[in-house]
Amino acid sequence: MPKDEETRAGTSAFAALADPTRRKILKMLRSRSKTAGEIADAFHLTKPTLSHHFQVLRRAGLVRSERRGTSIVYTLQTNVLEDLATELYELASTTTRSRARGLP
């Protein structure tokens, strides 16, 4: 993936993670894939609102969806989260090394 696409994907993933509802959805998917209905049962939100959250998570690459019969099943994409964690770790490591050297 070209660097500018990586940046857009990373930015959208960070934006997706900024919302507490989306973070809760991701936490729900840690144990196993779930249907949209199973996820919806945990929230007091309208279907269009939840659909928007699912769309943001899909576009960010944090979840994938698959139609199974009449249900849509969502699965956590852990590789994207691992990439984001690595990016944050590298950023924190660079900041820590700069401070140790007395750099701003």
C-alpha cells in the first residue's frame, strides 16, 4: 500500500477509535464474531446510527463483515489494531528518546 494510503487508513482508524460506541463494539468482537443483531442488543441506538458505526469501522479496516443468510456477521481485524499499536509504540519510543537527549 502506498504511503499516502497508509496514512489515510491510519487516520481513519484513529478517527474510528475516537468514538466510545465504536470502541465498545470492538471490545465485544474480541471474543468472537457477532451478528449485527447481537451487537445491536447491547446498545440503545437506532438502526441507522449503528449502521453508521459499522460503516466507519469497516472503512477503517477495523472490522470485516460477511453476509450469512439474512444476518451480517462482524469480525475484528486484529492485524489493523496491531499495526496501530506498533505505530503508537514507535511514536512513544521516539518521543522518549528525544526527551532523554534533551530535545523538544
